[in-house]
Amino acid sequence: MLKRAFGGTPRTDRAQTDRPSGSSAAAGEVEAPEGTRMDRQRERDWAPSAGAGLATSELNALLGKGSEFDGKLAFEGTVRIDGNFTGEITTSDTLIVGEGARVQAEITCGAVVVHGEIIGNVKASQSVELHKPGRLKGDVTTPSLMIEKGVMFEGRAQMEQAASSKIIPIAASQGDD
């Protein structure tokens, strides 16, 4: 599905690093997309936070720093945006907006993790996490919203129950005596 959204084939090869073939990354480091290294703190920024109950998943695509994309983005799995995106984003999975990213879009996702800037409305079926120094200008609709101290949020928040949860009123769950 990602192939259709980008209009091409996602890049699956990785750039070679300067370490010998077959060796693993040094302790405390992990392989990032395109073969670069990052420390464990940066690794946590790449994956959705565990605090929101999101499963850590593999990054399927990356719109890197300095890149720009206009249009509709539909995907499966986890996608991270570190560049500029304008348009519409739709998925039932996870979108990560990295620090320094600027997204002007109507977003409908399963989960959204924001470290950068979003201008537009966000509707998430699972959760929305806003992390410092993130900025969101628009309305948010989600069953779970987390806003870290230092985040700029301008808009309205509406908490909706997740589609899979059922609420049973207390009176209905008690038998007739």
C-alpha cells in the first residue's frame, strides 16, 4: 500500500557503514534507517512510546530531514516524518512526526506521536502523544491524549471511546432483585 501512496517503490537497501562486514553495532547503539547510528535515547524517539500502550513496531518508511512531500499519504505499519509534508494522511497504524518536522495535513491514524509541528486536525482511533518541543494547531479527536509539559497546543480536544471498547452501565449489569 505504501508503494501506491508514494507512487514508487520504497527504498529497502541500506547504506554501508565503515565497520567491517558481519560486525554488529557497538554497545548502546542501534542501526537506524539508511545505515546511520544513533544512541538508545534517539531509538526511543523513533518508536512510539510504551507509556501509551503502543506496541513498538518496525519503521516502514521515513520522510527525512530536508525532504518535502505534497499529496495523500496512506500506509500500513509505522511511518516517521522528519521533513515537510502537506496534504492528507490516512492509516490505521502509527505516524511519528519527528522534531523539526512540519506537517500541514488532515490526519486520520491509529496513533500519532508528535515531536515536531502539525497544523491541521488529527483524528486517532488509539492515541495522540504530544512531546516537547512539539506544536499542534488544530482539533484533536482520540480516546487517549497525552500532552507533555512545554508543548504548544492550540485547538480543541475531544475524547471519544475507542471503537472496540464497550461500556456497560452499572444498572444494566446488576440483576433485578
